[in-house]
Amino acid sequence: MSYLEYAVKTMPSGPRKILYLNWPLILLLISVAAMGFLMLYSVAGGRLSVWAEPQMKRFAMGFAVMIAVALTPIWFWRSMSAVAYAISVLLLIAVEVMGSIGMGAQRWIDLGFIILQPSELCKIATIMLLAAYYDWLPGKNTSKPLWVAVPVLLILLPVGLVLRQPDLGTAILMVTAGGGLMFLAGVHWAYFAAVIAMVGGLVTAVLESRGTSWQLIKDYQFRRIDTFLDPASDPLGAGYHITQSKIALGSGGWTGRGFMQGTQSRLNFLPEKHTDFIFTTLAEEFGFIGGFSLLVLYALIIVFCVATAMSTIDRFASLLSLGVAMTFFLFFSVNMLMVMGLAPVVGVPLPLVSYGGSAMLVLLAAFGLVHSANIHRPR
């Protein structure tokens, strides 16, 4: 019996697919989202209708999408990876033409039934296409220059469009996740050493370009770097966010001030308390224990994604699961480092906790791909 015949014969079908869902992973996702609902209720002053209720509706929609994606065979998503990538790139181009502007950036597009941030979709679509590419590519060609150039171009195309919005944080995440997947696929380490050296040169060039006619990044992005290096230099201006964030983190102590008792968030000292800085609110109200508990839930989610990748002999499903785990890790780690002052503020939301529709829907759909890999692996 060939592998294909064996895989088809042992594939779950019908109601049995529900049983093969990764139920511990589903419970973890619900637990994290519930913590988000609780914090959104708190920062709104005890009102559901402001942020918590819309977020619950989005999670319910995203959960339905996740199940639908999970029950669809993984081979279908392999065949649709190029289509998903093309659609996400076209949406990024559409943002350039007719995108909505908010907070000084043009990142959203109104599709009528939803206001979508295409860069969120492109993160996962790029991972899908890279996984399909390395599933197709013979192992002996993985580190050959020509075959390395292809995925690099696939990554840089959407990254260039995202940088024009401008959205430096998302662009960095896309490059890191894409490069990480290339490494996991077996690309030789020497390429990454060369890239690290180039990045060092680029950082130097960026810093040297400040105030010149060929300045490489925006003024507000330079201010973020200054704030990261010395927040106290402008505590009421560019350093205000991170200064208030550190005050809130420190005031939480071990057990926190108590639910809905955080002064920094309740008295509006903390900007963006329902989006990028919601972890600070959690740490202020529930202390180190609350923040660490969320971190444990995140770590367990990654463990289950990696376990799925290790349990399947399908290269596409394995790389895709690892790519989703890596993207998820980058999301929450960068956000937490950012609000603690250990990384520049780059506008990365806390996954499944921060208020927002596009990130939640796309992320739950990505976890649906992990479920699909688990359900449809040969048994």
C-alpha cells in the first residue's frame, strides 16, 4: 500500500473530525480570550458595550472560522496557499489606493462587512506559501542560492508594501517569521549570518541618515528609538507611553491592585490601554501572578502547536504548524517586551487579548490550520 493510499484510508471523516480536534488547544485559546474580555470590561469602567462585547462577537466569528478551517483537509490549504498569498498582496496594494487612514497610518480597507487590516492576513498567507514551497522543493535544493532567492522575494514583496503604510512593527515580524521558517526548512546557517551582518550595517545606515535628505525612516520612528534608549528624556512627550506603562507594571506588585482597581488605566494615565498596552493593565490589576499566568497559557499554546508539527509526517503541515507557532510567539513576546521598555514601541497587539478584529480573526484562522494538520494526519 502506497503512502497516499494509506493516508486516504486512515483519514478521519464526518463527525469523527470533531473528535480529532485538539481540544486542549481550544480550551487554552478560549481561556486567553476570556482574560482579554475581562480586561476590556475593566478598562471600559465596567461596561460591556464599549470594547468587551464587540470583542466577544469577533471571537465567536473567529471561532466559527477556526472550526471551518480545521474541518477542511490540509491538502486543500496547501493548494490554496498561492491564492491566499496573491489575495493578501492585492489587498495590500488596494490599501495604497483606497485604504482608510487612522492614527497617521494607512493600514485598513473597508470591505463593507468588515474593516480589514490586510497586513495581518499577509503574515499567515506568507507562512502558508513558504510551507508549500518547501514541501514542493527537493531537500537537496534547499540551500542553493537560486532556490533561496525565491522565498526571500516572496517575503520582501509584502514587507515592502507594509513599510509604505507605514507599519515597521508588522514588517519586522513578517521578516523574522519568514526567515525563521526558512531556517526550520533547512536553509544553511551561513545565509542567516550574512543577513545579520547586513542588518547591522542597515541599522548603522538608518542612524546615520537622521536629519539628512536621504533619511531612511520617519521622524516618529526615530523618536521611538530615542524613547526606548532614554524614556526619561521626554516623560510628557514621546516617553509618556512607556513611562506610564512602567509605573503601572511596578504598582501591580505580586498580586496586583485588584480587578478594576488599577489607577493608571482607570484614571486614563495609560494611553492605548485597550490595545497595545493591555498587558500593562493586566499586570497592574493582577500583578506578577496574573501576567505570569497569561505567559504560561501562551507557552502551552505553542507547545501544542509544536507537538502537532512533530506528530505528522506531512512536511507542509509540519512547517505550517511551526510557522503559526513562531508567528504567535513573536506577537506576544514583542508586545510584552515593548510595554516593559525592553523593546521599542512598534504597535504590536497582544494576541487574543488586545481589542481588534483583523488580528483576532486571522490568528484564529491560523490556529484552524494547525487543527487541520492534526485532524488530517495519517493515523
